[in-house]
Amino acid sequence: MIPTAKSIPELLREAQSEASPIDHQPIRVLICGVPKGVDNLVGYLHILGFAEVGEWSPPVPSPIEGEVIRILTRYYTT
């Protein structure tokens, strides 16, 4: 597994606590799978213009051994 200082719940709480207008609600996109596949998909989504690679969280361990999760947070205006 890839070592990380933050767990998934910590990343989600951090995204919610970031200074953002009250009318903005977080929407999260998760990619789960083997590290190489997750990184390839993040890169492909960047090529498509969906999100910059640096906008995704670092890989965090998944509950499934050998897999990771990366999270992208965007904001929806209510």
C-alpha cells in the first residue's frame, strides 16, 4: 500500500472545512482500483480536460488490499 498521512475520512473533512462560500456544496468523484490503473485514469481524465492531475488527492489505501482511492472535490452552487 502507498503510505499516506491522511485517511479518506480526514480528506473528506478537510475538503468540507476549507473556506468556501456557504452556497457551495462539495461534490466528490472517487477513483478506486490498483495504483497504476488509478493513476492512468487520472492522467486520461486530465487529457480530456476533466481535471488537472494535481486537483486529485494523493492515493490513499483502499479497504481492498492492493488498491488505492483518489478523490476529486468540486463544488456545486446551490
